[in-house]
Amino acid sequence: MKRIAVFTSGGDAPGMNACIRAVVRGAVYHGIEVFGIRRGYSGMINGDIFQMSSHSVSNIVQRGGTILKSARSKEFMTPEGRAKAHEQLLKFGIEGLVAIGGNGTFTGATLFYDEYGIPTVGAPGTIDNDLYGTDHTIGFDTAVNTALEAIDKIRDTADSHDRIFFIEVMGRDSGYIAIQSGIAGGAELVMVPEVLTPISEVIETLKSGWSRQKSSSIIVIAEGEEEGNATEISEKIRAQVHSEVDMRVTTLGHIQRGGIPTAYDRILASRLGLGALEGLMNGEKNVMAGIVNNELVYTPFRDTIRLPKPISEDLLRMVKILSV
Amino acid sequence: MKRIAVFTSGGDAPGMNACIRAVVRGAVYHGIEVFGIRRGYSGMINGDIFQMSSHSVSNIVQRGGTILKSARSKEFMTPEGRAKAHEQLLKFGIEGLVAIGGNGTFTGATLFYDEYGIPTVGAPGTIDNDLYGTDHTIGFDTAVNTALEAIDKIRDTADSHDRIFFIEVMGRDSGYIAIQSGIAGGAELVMVPEVLTPISEVIETLKSGWSRQKSSSIIVIAEGEEEGNATEISEKIRAQVHSEVDMRVTTLGHIQRGGIPTAYDRILASRLGLGALEGLMNGEKNVMAGIVNNELVYTPFRDTIRLPKPISEDLLRMVKILSV
Amino acid sequence: MKRIAVFTSGGDAPGMNACIRAVVRGAVYHGIEVFGIRRGYSGMINGDIFQMSSHSVSNIVQRGGTILKSARSKEFMTPEGRAKAHEQLLKFGIEGLVAIGGNGTFTGATLFYDEYGIPTVGAPGTIDNDLYGTDHTIGFDTAVNTALEAIDKIRDTADSHDRIFFIEVMGRDSGYIAIQSGIAGGAELVMVPEVLTPISEVIETLKSGWSRQKSSSIIVIAEGEEEGNATEISEKIRAQVHSEVDMRVTTLGHIQRGGIPTAYDRILASRLGLGALEGLMNGEKNVMAGIVNNELVYTPFRDTIRLPKPISEDLLRMVKILSV
Amino acid sequence: MKRIAVFTSGGDAPGMNACIRAVVRGAVYHGIEVFGIRRGYSGMINGDIFQMSSHSVSNIVQRGGTILKSARSKEFMTPEGRAKAHEQLLKFGIEGLVAIGGNGTFTGATLFYDEYGIPTVGAPGTIDNDLYGTDHTIGFDTAVNTALEAIDKIRDTADSHDRIFFIEVMGRDSGYIAIQSGIAGGAELVMVPEVLTPISEVIETLKSGWSRQKSSSIIVIAEGEEEGNATEISEKIRAQVHSEVDMRVTTLGHIQRGGIPTAYDRILASRLGLGALEGLMNGEKNVMAGIVNNELVYTPFRDTIRLPKPISEDLLRMVKILSV
């Protein structure tokens, strides 16, 4: 393999730039030509492709977002779109791809390989940590710390006013951000999509706290919670408990996607970028590079797409014990 | 004056603890006995009052929230409530009060003085910076920096995805947080309650940016904006511009109230706490301590309550120039 | 076991409070009485021991340092000192100990068990990450992020002035903080005690950078580096390269020990605190609770004390590739 | 005036980029051509000059350091150097300059005007806040907050170990950073170059603290303190007090120069950049733009160079009261 390209796709995540840097510097180190594609599959179709050098990735390791930009492409989901993308890659002589993104990205790469034989190795870039095949995804640690900083700030107000706060964090299908930020933030309860927490249990927890003179409480809710979003849940509870209690809802929103990546995310992203590149050089295809138990592993896209990533029972148990 | 008490009231603000510390340490320094009242007027009525020493305020200068807690009290707005409060102060022998809060707090203090002759000197504690009689209120600088950090994070995503973000910050009647965080965050437009920004102007700004290849934009909106809140404004715009543009709304919410106070807020709070205490010792009453042009001044409560605090024309002009 | 005590010992580390909280709340959950000992073995000798409840550890999960304070005790290293300590524990009826600290602490605990049969389970609290038996120690992740923030700041100046900076980080016998903060900070070179980096190699790296128009460089040095400390190394280099290059040295020092713990450290500390407590309840003794490959394990003190914890070859290789 | 240039000179300071941005965007807004000069006077001599547009300063408002780089130039201090610089400016048709820097920079600009009639308006860019003619310099607020964060971290360790910490902050001739970070950080004592603090007073303060059971203390020392630097002072004290007390010294160093600018610094820098530009357009020369009592003022370079900027007596008094 003499010439490869790298791109980012799907929602941006802190650490994507550190990952791009590792792919580019790794390629330079190994004597391979490396190109960047802007805006994911959309740029691949439009030929928004440019050569990169070691210097192209100077001073980006600490930046959030992605210098290659990201976009979702409906066109790539059509055979015509992929044909155009293939033409562009041919034009630039690109023989292999490193894709930084999630399952949507990997699904596209699989179709593309089946049709045109251009191999892709993936790196897991998403704050949700919902990808099978790696202990952590790029951006997750930063997102958890961002959510945690917000929880720490809100607890100041909760304590000062004897309030209950319902804090909604990101995670449509996954409670990872909720459970980690909740434990670290000292939440009284964490509600995640993986496990049903009935409203009655929430009320019981609150009442038990009141009986022990706890005047304020933090409840962290993942956006994909089955009982509804934070506003709906707080209203259900308000309807069932006495009305003097001051309850507030806050949705953290998009701040969780951005920001300066943590040390953990920069190192993970560097390892996975280099791992994806070296995998591609060694003939891997249709696999995602991941770190499991501190070892680099390659997991087929069909497994990362198909297999669930269960949340730790231990962590769920810990929330209960620590809020005693 | 031999014995005074200090309390916090209204919404909590970062730096309130530094202010309490200055009142207490100042009292100790001047040989005056000092008491703390928990939960503002509500604790005054219930007698939740305790003696404080230099040690009571150790290691709090850096903490958000208020160790004295805060609450709004409907009872104090009744003559009966104030009578109970007066009885409690008599019981503890308290001759004067330092009240850290906003106009609601100062209105109560004025009534109380008229009826019982117990003097209060105020310190302006609110993140909104909407109090006449001081250049800045305690908590404002921290709130602006918190909003700014959020804007910095969101810009990562806006840039990576070529998106327009509408960011709603706090400020029901005041655009101070919006204008300062907007300028510092490089926003394309800032919408504040003090000045009407018609939707047509927003659209023009966006279009002018697109014509100059600006692919992402940040619009900061104060919650009290006349054209509606961030969601309503974004919907009005979406209805009028072509639909491919990706627009998102995010409401920063309660994170703006909490957090570790900045250096500026801790110093301001210390100056105002000491200034309020020494004013009280020198016979001031029904006034708020403030810093105007770097000098300590006392402004009558009737003026802080009545007079508006206009936003700087210069800053509004700057947003326009800097987003060229 | 009906009654246990917890203490912190050796250098303080961010996350120790989260660990104390998990021990205390875990004990309350399991119906065991729990005491705190202030200032480690020194407080054990002096009887500075007090009962703790769930409430004693409210609102500490986010605080750096240790509410139980820490100290080194020469007296406990004598048989007389340990006899006094034993007497005190008898007086309070304490049957087992959770010790949060490092190898010095664990050595003392082993002697104490041999003489008096009081079992101790340890939790690894040290920023250096130099303990065998756990992938990470409590405080390490926070220390790395603190060092990284400093490196990010210094790079601003290095870039603005075309300078070389030698940054000394903590780690007397261990290069863990250096290697992780160096990779994450985009350092051109990292010097660690585990591997000799000859001065000639440093000079070569700098020259190779200059030949590729790199105008600024960051070299991260662990304090235990064999070639000397940062100042000595910079002087050796200055003597051998042309004099126009602007070189500066900065020693990060004590800021690396303190600060608000990261999410990672709070969760790790919670797991290890609970793990140590439940180990003690289940009859473990003279072992340290650790997390290896995401599983809770107990390692005998004799192994944590004796066995080295090698630095990852992979990470050392990555520094070289990423600074291409 | 049709064509101007902007440059940064002297030590870098957070907010310089926001200032450059304001100069460039202001010029675009007013229809003036604007050039950037790299590495201050050194780049002026070498012709390292390039045209800038609104786009050149996108996404830099939040970055530390200076995109125009900075350097000290001995050559510009010679008539020959200035002659070369003048030739380059002629070549590019540059009629006026905005210089972001300190007194060294302004001295050069004055000489240059006397010889060649090219007017310069300055903006005060230095973390030390030691320039007459403005309440605050660009970078000062960020430096104070950086020093404060470090003090907050160190206090965790000081408290946990009952230690005295001597913390040296920047400020060769000025105690501004020391006094502000000291008050905000709750220091027991602050030592500044403007006022002699005899060692005997330091010892008295420490002893008085011990008598009130204060077990830890923070003493903040400006690097230009007359009694010596932090290490020397700590040794003088160690020689005079009993030896069990654990004393540590830490020098914050270069981290104080870098980092993401605070909201205050970004707004100040924007106002001063725009103020300097518009001053230049209106015929000002050999003056520095400053903000005094929230108003834009222009002060002649001869005054900013000659006149001292005294430290506030009020703040010095506050340290004493607050550490009671």
C-alpha cells in the first residue's frame, strides 16, 4: 500500500484531531503517502481530497472538533454515490482508507468494499461509547468529564437552595455517559436506557434521602431513558410527591461534544489512529481498531455493528451503595 | 454596633462565599461579634442563626454556592413574618445586617428598617449584573466565563459540521451575560432584551456570512429577548431561509449559576463584603455597597431598585465590527 | 468484623476523598461501624480517631487532598510506636483497617499485622502510578491532566517565541506521568528513568526538527531521569548546540498533587475503596485492592512492594512516531 | 491612511490574538488594507510581512500565544536596523502601525517615528499589568486566574499535610499578579516589590496563625521581591523558626504566560485593538490605547514609559484583614 486517505464521519468527538494526527504522522514515518478527505463520504464523492504532511497536523492534538470536518451523506448510501466516490479515489490513486467514526460510517465502508474492493480500517470516534470491540471510544472520557464539571456546578446551586435537579446527559441508546458522570458526580440516582428504573423507585430514593436529612439531590438521566426525557420524568414525580419540593430540570446538550480532549482521549486516539493505519498496512480490512484490556485488537465491522455493549453491573450497584 | 449578622438571599452566585468570609473576618478584625443566618429571611424568621468565627469561613473562598444557603421567603413579605424575624434578632441581640443578594432582598430590608429600625447594608450578589450602583455584581464574571467555555466547546462542533448554533444564556431582563460572552466567544450576533434585533437582521447577518464563505455561525441570545427564546427564534428563521442549513439550539441553563469563582469575583466579593461591613459600622443603612470606577460607593436601595442599568453601546457596536 | 477504620498516608493524591467516601458509605450500607483516623499512623498512635457516618463524607467526592489529612510517621516504624497504635485501636474496638497510600504505608501495615494480627487492606493512592498490582493508582489520571494543561499553556509561548522548553514533571522512579503527558501534549521527546536517553539523542532529535522547520520543541523530563534534572540536561545541551536557540526550563512542581479529581480518578477511587472494604469484610489481609484489565484484584503487599511496574514499550515507540 | 500593519512584540500574553483579530476586522470594516508582521521588529527588518483578511483571524479569539509570533530584536535598537525596517514598510506601502506589546516596544516605536515619521499606536500586551495608562493590560486577568488555579491546587496539599507553602508568581517589578492571586487564593501573606515586607513580619504572621490553630499557610511572593526569591525567603525563615514545620517552595513559572484567555482579557483585547486602530486612523501617534475607569484613553508613550503604576493600598490592607 503506497497511498491512503483518512476522514472523519458522523458526530464530531474530542480526540478526532489527535487520531488524524497519528494516522498522518504514522504514514509519514512508514513512508506512505497520506491524503485527507473533508466532510466524510460527502467530500469523497465531491473530490474534496488533499495531500497531507507531518506539518498539516502540527498543533492540533489539543483541539476539539475535527480539522477534516464531518458530515452525514445520504448520497453515499446509494450505488450512484459510491460509484462517484470510487472514481475520485481512483483519480487520487488511493488504495486504502482510515475511517474515524461510528457504525453508520462502518456500514458504508463495508458496502464500499464489497463493490469496489477498497479496504477500510476504522477507529471508533463517538462520545457515546456504544461501540462493541473497544473498552472506550474516542471522545468518551472528555464527554464524561464535561458532564461531570456541569454536575459539580449544578450541585453548588442544588445545595444552596435544597433543590432536586434532574440532569439529562447525552446517550440515545447507551447509559455510559450517565453512569460514569453520575457516579463521579455523587448522584443519588442514575437512569439509563439499558435498565428500567420505575418512577416509583425514583420517588422511594428521594423519600429515603429526605428521611436522612438529605436536602438536595442530583438525578442523572440518559437522553434515551425509557421513562421519558428529564422533563417528562420530573413531571411524573412532581405529580406524586408533595409540592413544596423545588425541582429543576437541565439538559446539558451540545457542550458534551466539544472541548479540549483529556489526556486519556488524546492517548487513546493516538493509539487507535496508529493502530488503524498499521492494520491497513498489514492487510486488515472491514475491521475497527480498538483497545480491549489495554491491548490493541481488530474487530470485524459486522460485529461492531451487530453486537451490543452492555453496561457494567458493578457500576450500577455502586450508585446504590454510594448514595446511602 | 457590637453584634451583626450576615445572610444570603435570592439566587446563589459564585463568590457569595468569598463575600461571607470577608464580612466575618472583617468583623473579627474590628472586634465585632458576627452571626450567620441560614436560608435568608426564612431562617431569620425561624431563628436558624449561629455565631461565626474566623475559622467558620476557612477554605471557602474558592467554593461556589453559599454555605449559608439561600431561599425565597413569602412569609417575610407579610408584617407577621417580619415581626417574627425581629423577635429572633432581638433574642440574639443582633443590631445590624449585611444582606448579600439582589433587589428582592433589598426591598425586604427597606420594609424591615421602616418597621423595626434595624439597619441593613447590602452587597450585590447575582450573576445577571442587572443592579444599578456597581459596575459588576458578584458572580457575573464567573457566569460569563462559564458561558464562554460552553460557547468555545460548541464552536468546535459548529465548525466541524458547518452548523448554525443558537445559544441561550441567562439574563431575564439584562443582556450583560449575552453581550460579554458573545463578544468573547466570537459570536456573529448577540440578541439582548435592551435592544430589539428584528429577525430580518438576523437573517441578513447569516446571509452576509454565507456570501463570505463563513460556514458556521454562533448566535448568542439572552433568555429575556423580545423576539422569543432561542427555540422560537430559530424556528422563525428556519421558516424563512432555505432548508439545507443545519441549525441547532442549546440552552446553557443552570451551569451558569455555579462553579468555582474567578479571581475577579473573589476579589470583588471580598471588597464588597468588607465594604458592606465597614459601612454598617459607620452608620450606613438601606444602601448597597458597590464598586464604580474602581472606587467603593454606597447607593441607596431605592436607587438600586428603581434605576435601570443600561448596556454599553460600545459593546453592541463591537459585535458588529468583529463579526465582519 | 463489626468495626473498622480508614486512613490516608504518604503524599496526598486527588481522589483520596472519593475513596474515603466509598469506604464509609460501603460500611454504612453493609451495617458495619466505621471510624476515621487523622494523619495516618501518626494519628493512630495519638488516638486521633473519630466515628464517621454517611453524612461525614457528603460533598467531598469532588475535592482534592484528603479530609483525613496525611503525614509520615517515624514513630510507627519503631516497635514502641506500633504498641501505642495497637492500644488505641483496642480502645476503640477497631478490628480491621483500610489504608489508602503507597508502599511505605503497606510496609507499616505488614509489620503491624505480624505483631498484632490486625488485618489491613490497602488502596493505591499516589499520583506516580508506580504500584504493581493495579493498572492505575488513585490520582494518576488527574496528575497527568494537570501536567498536560501546563504543557498546553507552555506550548503557546514556545510557538510564539520559537523556543525549546524542557518541562520537568513528577515521578522520582517512574516515567508514567512523563510519558502520558508527553504523548498527549505532543512532546518531541520524553525522558524517563526507566530508559536511558543519551544527551546525544536529544540533540539529534532537536536538529532533525530544525531541519524540518520545526521552530519550537517541548521535551518532557521525569524528575528521576538518569541524565539529571531538567536544568542539568538543558545546560548539557546548551553547551553542545549553537547558542542562538532560546531554551527555557520549567518545573511543574506541587500543582501536580492537588486539584479537583477527574471522572476517571473518582470512579477508580470509588471502586477501590469499596473493593478494599469488601475485601476486608471477606477476610482478606495484607493485600492491596487494584483494578487490572477492568477487574478487581487483590495483590499481596509483599508483591506490590517488591515487583516493578514496567512502562509500556508501545508508548515509548509512539513518542518517536508522533513527533515525526 | 490606506494601509497599516499590526505586530506583537515582547513576551507573549493571552489575548494578543483577540487583539490582532480586532485590529484586522476593524480595518476591514473601515475599508483599510491591513498587513501582519511576524516576529515584531525582527520581522519588520526582514520583510516577513503579509496581507491579512477577515478570514486570517477566524477562530483565534480563544487561543493563547500570538499567531504573529513575537521576538526581541537587538538590531532594531540600531539606526541601521531601523533603516532596513523603514525600507520594508515603504516597499509594502505601510503608513501606520499598531504595536501590541510593552515599554520596550513603545520605546522602539518612538525612535522610529522620530526618524521616519511613521506613526504607531500601541496596545498594552503583557501579563504583568505594569503599564501606566490603563487599568489592566492584556493577559493580566488570565495570568491571575492561572496563578489562582495553581494556588487552589497547592492548598489541597498544604491542608492535607499541615504545610507552609511559599509560592512564587511572575512580576519582576510589579506585585499585581501576586496581590490579586494572593487575595483570591486566601493567602496568609503576600510579598510584593512595591512594599518591603521584613522577614520578621512573615514570621510573626506565621506564629500568629499557629497560635490560632491554623495548621497550613500559603505565602505568595512576586519574583521581584526585595527580600529575595521564594527559595531564599523560605531559607531565612527556616533558620529562625523551629524545625518541625514542613515548608515547601514552588515557582509557578511559564504556565502563567499561556493558556486560553479569559472573557475579560478577550473583551479588553478587542476594545484595545479596535481603539488602537481607530486612534491611528484619527491621527494619533506615539500613544498607547488604554481603558481607564471603563473609558478608552490614549496615553503618550513617554508617560507609559516614565510613570510608575502604584499598587492599591486597599488591596494590601485587605490581605491583612482577610487572613485574620
